[in-house]
Amino acid sequence: MRTTDHAEENTSAAAHPGRRPGSARGAHRRAHVLRGIALTSGLALALTACGGAAGGDDDGGVAEGEDVSLSVTTFNEFGYEELFTEYEELNENVTIEHNKIDTAENARDSLRNSLGAGQGASDIEPLEVDWLAEFKQYPDRFEDLSDPEVEGRWLDWKYEDALLEDGSLIGYGTDSGPQAVCYRADLFEEAGLPTDRDEVADFLGDTWEDYFAAGREFVAESDSAWYSGSDNVWQGMINQVEVPFQDAEGEVIADTNPEVKDLYDQLLEASVQDELSAGLTQWSGDWSDAFQREETFATMMCPGWMLGIIEGNAAEVEGWDIANTFPGGGANWGGSYLTVPSQGDNVEAAKELAAWLTAPEQQLKAFEVVNAFPSTAEALESEELLSATNEFFNDAPTGEILAERAEAVETQPLKGTEYLTINVAIQDAINRVDVDGSDDPESSWQKFVNDMEALR
């Protein structure tokens, strides 16, 4: 369903194969990263200047039967439209105003501005996992959502990520993003490779080197690329690193962490030297359009929410399937939380709605609509989920596959307050090589090092 960002650059640019000349674009993106560094500092100053929490009316409670209007912000596709209607029917005095923002990045910026100004936030605001830690720095801006009635509702790691040092809870978990590998069975067949999803899982292997070796075998027999671009693969790789960008004290280690540099080198060698990448920036117009081309790319890293995005972009394209495997073991990509900012006028009513939207029953409904994979333990064990199939993906048992992929997740990266800014910076470094062709791996890495120096 969501990531950072599922549609970050979803423009209407015309598609064309091959790499795009992009020195200007690379400079623009690097400036964007540096602006993000400045904005992070600016947000801290703004929130400090505002003093205490900007609360609404007293306790924000709503008397039974009193008409109340609740505003809810989401980004991309949460699958909540029908749920809002259902909640209004169950609670005739409640009207829900939905503020649907196009990208996670824009939702983050909007919330930063509202918190800094002390006004303007919706009654319920989303936090994506990659920027959760950034907003956990300002607990006085959010209501404590801890409640005995919801204890034990979520997977342990999902719940614990939203806990603050004093034991309060900043958000209720929405979806999670256990990853499998989506693939074009028709392109595999044309290359003389297995197409059955169990056989494909064996072919892809257990490690990243296995996955890249399979890609070299594929491109030797096909005019298509192995994957769309390095940034899609990077998200799978980095989410398996336990301490990637900042240590437990918050010190930036991204540019000195040998594990990060090794993955960077391994990925760009496969993408550029071995020519496994289509050289497309994820979420760009070119990327979206490429799903409709016959000669395109054969595999994608696939958290549950990606299934709906592929189906939307590849409408009427036959051949997509999903394999129950993932290079390097399990990995989670994405997932969000619902929070209740303290500046709202109806915080108690907002808490009730947030709790209802994230209950197992509603998570299953969102999964049915937009493939938002549940993060609640009860939903993951339900027959409704485990029996779910997806017609577009060759009737694959997506519920069972993704449930097994969720069980395979062993490590959640330590995501510090600058995680999103750093991950954007290193993806820019990767794309300067793979997409723009404006740098070689070492010169682009040095620019990333300079970005990290500016962040310290």
C-alpha cells in the first residue's frame, strides 16, 4: 500500500527505453536532500518555539449523540474509503472528512508544517515507518493511544516501534510490508526459464548473489531487464540491515558502515556492469509506463501493497505471478501508523475511530481492497486472509504467501530520526549511477559522504 514514497515522482513524463541523461536531475535531487536536512532542523526549531502541546477544547471528548466531524489524512492508498462510510453508518452522529494526499513525502511535509504552526493537522494523521522516529521526538504533540483493550493486537515489532520511552503509544499500526518476489512468468518462459511459482522460488535462490546470478542467466536470453531499477532492489536489501544509518545514540554511521557500502557496491555492479537494471526511477512516469511495454523488466521486490500498484500500472498485461521467496531471508518494507495530534478539537472521538480502523476486522477489509497486508496477529491467523488469492497474479495464494513472508521477518532495522533523509540521499547516489549515468559508483558515493557530513 505505502512506502516512502509509493508515488513519489509519479509524473506524466513519456516513457522511453534506456537510461535518461540526468546530470541536471541529479543536481536537483541532491539539492532536495540538502533541503531535507535543513527542514529537519527547521522543524525542531519550530516545535521548540511553540512550547507546550497545542491542545483543543479541554479533553476533546464528545458527548454521546453530539454531532462531530472528524478529519482523517492518508496518503496513496490506505483502502479506507468504504470503511469511512461504514463507520458513519454505525455512528450516525459522526461525519468523516478524508484528506487524501498523493505521496507519503507530501503527507510528511504537511504534518511537519501543522505541528510547527500548532494548528492545521487533521484529527487523525498517518506516520510512515521510515519517518516514525522523526515524529517520536515530539511526544507532546500527540495523544497517548495506549489502552488495555488494544494490548496484544499487533505483531510485537509493529507495536514496539510505536512505543515511547515513558511507555506511551504514539500510533496504532495499520499495514505491514512483508516482501516476496513478483515476476513476469511470460518473460521467464520466453527466456527458457521455469514459470511455476515454486520452481521460480528455487531458481531465485536464497541470497542476493543467487538473485543476481539468476538475473544474469535471464538477461543472457532476453531483451528485457531483470528489474526496473536499483532503488526497488535497494529497499529490499537495506531493510535486512539491523543497524544501517544511525547507531543507538543517533550518530550518523551510514557512510562509515561497511555493510551499507558493500550492499551499494554489490547492487551497482549487478545493475550497471551486469546490465540487470532497466534504469528506471521507481514511481516516475517512465517507471509506470514501462509496465505496459512488451520488453520491460521481469522481477520486482514485492511487499503486499505493491501488488495493487503493479496491477494498476499493468492493466490487461498477462503474466504476472508471485514467488514465495525473498533474497537474503525475510524483510519488511513499509507500513504505517495512525496518530491523534493533540491540537485537535475531538481527540477522544478520533482515538475511537483510529482504534476501529486498525482493528483486525478492518485490516482484513483493507487487504481485500488494496492488498494492505495486516499487522495484527489475529488477522494474520484468519482463514479469510490465508485463503485469499489474487486473480491478476495468476490466482496466486497471496494471503498464504505473504503470511509466510511475514513469519520470515527476523530483523527490523534500527530507524533513527534521520532515516528517511539518509535513505533518500543514498538512493540518489544509486540513481546518479544507474538512472542518470552522471556519476560512476565511487564519485557518487563521495557525494553521499558529503551529504552525511552536512547532516552531522
